[in-house]
Amino acid sequence: MMGPTLSGMTKNILLLGATLLLLILWLTAPFTKRMDLFFYDSWMMLNKTPVSNQVVVIGIDDQSLSYLGRWPWSRTVHAELIDRLTEAKVRAVGIDIIFSEPESEQADRRLAKAIQDNGRVVLALAPERLGMSRSMQELLPIPVLAIAAQRLGHVDVGLDPDGLARTLYQFGGLGEPRWPSFSLALAYLTAENVISDIGYNIERQDQGTGWVRKNPMLIPYWGGSGQFKHYAYIDVLQGRVGIKQLKDKTVLIGATAVGMGDILSTPVQRMSGVEFNANIIESLIQQKQIKATSDNEALGFNLLLAGVFAVLIIFLPPRFYTVVALFGLVLPVALSYLMFVGQSNWFAPTNALFFQGMVLLALGGWRYQNSLKQVAVLHKQVYQETHFDNLTQLPNQKMLQQEITQRMEKAQQQSGHLALLVIQLGGIKNVNDRLGLEAGDQVLLKVAQQLQKAVVFQHPVARLGGAEFAVLLNPIKSEQEVHHMASRITPLLQQAYRVGEDAFYLTPSIGVSVFPGDGEDAPALLNNAYTAMHKAKEDKKCDLYFFSEQLKDQIVQASELERDLRNALASNQLDVYYQPQVVTESGEIIGMEALLRWIHPERGFISPADFIPIAEKTGLIIEIGNWVLYQACAQVAQWREERQQDIRIAVNVSAIQFGEGDLVQHVIDTLQKTGLPSNQLELEITESALINDMEATRDTLLQLRRLGVQIAIDDFGTGYSSLSYLQNFSLDRIKIDQSFVRDLTENSETAEITQAIISMAHGLKLKVIAEGVETVDQRYFLASQGCEELQGYYFSRPLPANEVETLLTTPVLGLKKQPCG
């Protein structure tokens, strides 16, 4: 009989011991405090009341800084502001600026006089840490200002474990809490019956720093920015805020500009120190202070609530356990809220909730543990999915931005630098197209491994999406470190990636942005690195680009040019010029090349080399190219009718136009509308347009040739540069690029290449036209090699349509050299 009894007693003792242990852990755990803070914040947000409009904030804001210049301002400026407040008969003035250093005797005395004339000014003081030690010193106003002020008040703030400011110590000081808080000192001047003993039951508090705090007080926030009336410092100084707006007001002066760093995190929102003090003063004026229950009162409430809960569990049937459990958990919270709203008393409900939980432990402990584990697993899964790349398990863009933000804050504190490298890999599409997406994923996994290997696992590597990765270098001391890291990354990424028996090579393009110069926050730094990366991708000679203001200006200029280009066609800024094409031997005009010109109303002549790439990039080239084709055909058709003379018109077609499916139909429509015979139209196509899609190109050229349209290869020798592939297409002539013609008589190698081109073209029964002819020697050389047609300044510069009409009256060009224009 004794064995079972002792065993049962042992179990009860163990259970009691475990319960007491849990209770001790609960009461000492930070979680308790954080939960209480959560409830406190919630009740405060639900119990907002309107402000009295007695408190006015005069902010040292961005507008004032822009007008008055960099901080700090001369104290004569502050004196002038206080004089205006004195004239406005404000009730009291609190200056949340610490004047601990002298400026000049004249300026200091001027400010002191203004403070003394007002008679109701409170100045701020603050504790300051001495170097790296824990000891503190007092930052007091200089004597002449301290004597002139009616009161001094400290601006020390107590922060809770979550970093938010909810507590103000009413008194503080070095060695002795002799200074009232800034807000309390100001309230003494503005309100009657100010309560100053409403804090927790704590007489003194010294954390070993020498600075002593006394009488902590809970702060009932009335709101953040916009809750109190704000006026800009400069508006009050210059009289734009009148006496009626300030009379009998309690005025607070302090920094509200974000860049000045006087920012506190509060349960309401982040706010400036002056707005923080406005909340406290408002509560002191309205006597709406919150009083915390004492430890003994809180213990009594906890035991009472637990007793009621225990009675309900004992006497109610098990089927009501769920309802009772919910009631037991809601009851302490409800009591806390009702006391807060009805009596302005703060009863922290978390300990009461624990007492209730202890009563319920025998019934719900196991179920709670299981649910807690499930929630933890789910949270881990969600976090993994939202912060890491599913394929490579590297941090994703969201996680990277958080990491950048944290490291920016650290770098800012240490005046350090960090660099962000955005890397895009060309060639992944080739892997996907040949072997499928799974093969592409295998390559991307290997890329991730190579990047981590390159940074020796010492710097964060992230996958931004697709074939884009990022590396965050922190800290860095010089740009050379970035170059060194890029020189490690690039070769590793350029190595062969084997998938089965196939080997693939990738081309990295790296863009770099450096904090703090290239971005003040994570999105800006990332965007600028992207911009530099795209520049590196465009530049075939350089795979590493640093973001710079010059690059930013280029982007802005290109954007402005794109915007203007979109309006150019509609506003008649574009025009078609014509350059004659002549028979080599005789100089007889047999055709014209249509050349696009843009005369900007503000910028003047804009080179096609500047705007054609933008037109191609944006797709505007299709609309512009179609317009040029129509204008040229219509103009030549008009000359042909007027002069009864056949004139061939050559029109350039970009690779984008050629790849468009509607080119043939558009040519048909243009010829029908203008009445130009198809054999008088020649389309000049670049080599790159031909080889993009050879099968589709062949079909398009056949359709155009069936119409009677002539086809020429433009700028031959600058692209693919091979006559062998021309056998696959139906062509009429090739045009030798002017870069070859220019050096004909000075460079023997160029002359030999030109001879070979002409010879091979004739072997394929193609005619040859050379552009860029400027001298008689160039003309004679080309004539000697059998080049049938010529074009260039030697014969005529490009001319507008009205000047071409005059030129057509001259049957032969080149007999007398014309000046280049």
C-alpha cells in the first residue's frame, strides 16, 4: 500500500516542481515583457482621443534647411525666432536643441537676451557617453543660456527591449536626479496641477553609468506626424505664420528633417524627438497620464483570475472545456483593456494569462506543443520559400535587399563602403533551347557553386532570377578590390559547363554599384547595379562596368532622345534626304539613296548614329522605316512623272523591319499608293538581317524579287563578311562600305580586300556599288576594278528633295569636283 502512495506523491512533487520551474522561467523570460508591450500598444491605439491644439511644433525641416543652409544655424537666427514667438505671446517655448558649445560672444548673448525677454523658455540637456566607457557626462547649455532659461529639462528616453520608446523618466541627472524631464519642465510653465508621481514604484535607477533616473512614466501617445500642428521654422521666422496661430500655444522647437537623425521608434510610428515631446506635454497638460498597477495589485488580480478559472474548470462538464479555455484566456485581456480605458490604469495581462495557462496545462499542454511544432515547421517552410531561391538555395532578391539594408546601416555607422555586383550570364537560353529547362537548371546550379567558390564563401551570393546573380562585397576599401573579385569571378564563370556530352560556355556581364555613392537604400543600389550591368552587356569589349553619374546622364539623355523621337514623326521633324548614285564610267545619275535626317527644334541636327539605335531598340524603327519608304517612293514617282526619267530609289531596311512579317505586304501597298514601278525600288539590307533566320530570309527575298524589287547588301565587309552565303539568296548588288573606300589609295591591304570583293561579286553575277567616294583617285581605282556604280561626296552630298530637282537637270556628275558639305 505504501509503494503506490509514495509513487503518486513523487509524481505530484515532480509535477509541482516542473510547474514552479515553468513559472520562474515565465516570469523572468523577455517574452513576458514583449507580450505586455504588445497589449499596451494595442490598448493605446484603441484609446486615442483628440489633441487639445495647445501644443504647436516648429520643425527644423527640409524646407527650412534648404533656405537657411546647413545645420547648425547661427544663434542669432534662433534669437530672431524666439523674438517672434515672444511677440505672438505664446504660453511657453521648449527648445529641443542642446547648446553645449559656445558660438560667439555676440551670438550667445543675443540668444540669451531673446530667451530672457520671453521668460518662459525651457532648454534641453542630455547625458552623453564618455568615449568607449560606460560612464556618462551631462551635456548642459552654456552658462549664459542656462541662466537666461526659465527651466532646464533632460531629454533622456527609456527604450523597451524591442527598441521602442514608451517610458519617460520624470527626473534624471548625473549622480543625482535633479533635472526634470524636458516635457515636465515645459508642462510646469503651461499647466496647473501637473502630476509628477504617476510612474512605476521605482525610486531611483542607475545602470552603472553615473546617470541616475527616477520616476518612470508611461507615455500615452496622441499620434505621430500630422497629429499636432506643425509649422516650418522658416515660415515662422519670416512671418508667414501669424500671431493668431501661435498665441497662447505651447511651442516646441526641434528637428523634424529625416537627415538630422533625431528620430525615435515608438509604438505609433517613427517620429522626431520634438514630436515625441509633444505627445508627453499634451498628456501632462490634459492630465491623461497612465498609471501602472503595483506589483502587489497585479499579483492579486492574477490570483483572482486564476481562481475563477479553476472553479469553472472544476465544476463545469468537460464538454465546456473549449469555451472555458477561451473565456479564461480572454478574461485577463478584457480586464486589462477595461482598466486601461475606464481608469487609465495599466494592468499587464501576460502573467495573468500564464496563471490561466498553468491551470489549463494538464488538459492542453500536449496539444499545444504539437500545434507549436506544426506552426514552427510551417513558418520555416514559408520563410524558406519567400527568402531563398528554390533551385540554388541561395538567398533571393528579397533576402538580398534585407542583407544590403543591414550592411548599409553598419557601414554608415563605421563610415565604410560596400559594393554590389549584379551578374547576368549570356548563353543560358542556348542550353535551354538545345537540351531543355532541366539542363539549364543544372548549369545554373553549377554557376551558383562557381560564384560561392569565387568569393571563398565569405561574401553573400544571391540569385535574382533567371540567369542573374548578385554578390555583396562588404567591407571594401578601394575599387581595386572589386576589380580583383571580378577577375576571380569572370574566369570561373567562363569555364565550360558540361551537361552529358555537351559543353556550353557562358558570357558574364557584371555591373557594380558602390555604397554610399551610388544609392542610399537597397533598391537604389540594386537598380544602379542593374543599369551598369546592362551597359556592360551592351559593350562587347568590357564585361565589367561601374555605375557612375556619367552613365546615369547617358541613360537620361537616351531617355530624353527616345521621348523626343516618339514625337518627331508627328511633329514633322523628320525629313528624307537623297544622295545620287552614278554610273562609274560616265557619272550619269541612275538612282538615289534615301537617307533619314532629324532636325530637332532645340538640338538641331541629330546624327542617325545617335537615334537609329534607339529607334531599333524601342521598335519605333518599323513606323519610321515605313514612313521613309513611302516618302521616298512617292517623291521618286513624282520626279519620274515630271521628268519622264527612270530613277532608282534605294531605301535602307533594318534587321527589325526585315524580320517583321508584314514587310512584303507593306512594300506592295506602298508601290500601289505611290504608283512607282517595282523595278525602280531597291531595298538595302544589312548582312546581319540576312543571317538571322536564313530560311525565312530566303522566302522574303523571293517574294520581293517576284514583285520586281531589287535587293542590295548594304555596308558589305563590316558584318558577316563572306560572299559564300550570298549564293543562298536572290540578290542584285552589294554595296562596299565607305570604311574600305576611304583607305583605298593609302592602304594596300584595304585595296586588295576591295579588289577581292568586286571580283567575287562579279563571279556571283552581282553588280557592285561603292559608297563614300570623295576623291578622283578613289573613283579611278574603283573604275579600274570594274565597280559599276558609285556614290559619295565626290558627286554630291545628301540633299533635300527641292535641291535634288535642280541636280537632276545636270545629266552627268563628277566632271567637276563639288565641295563637301
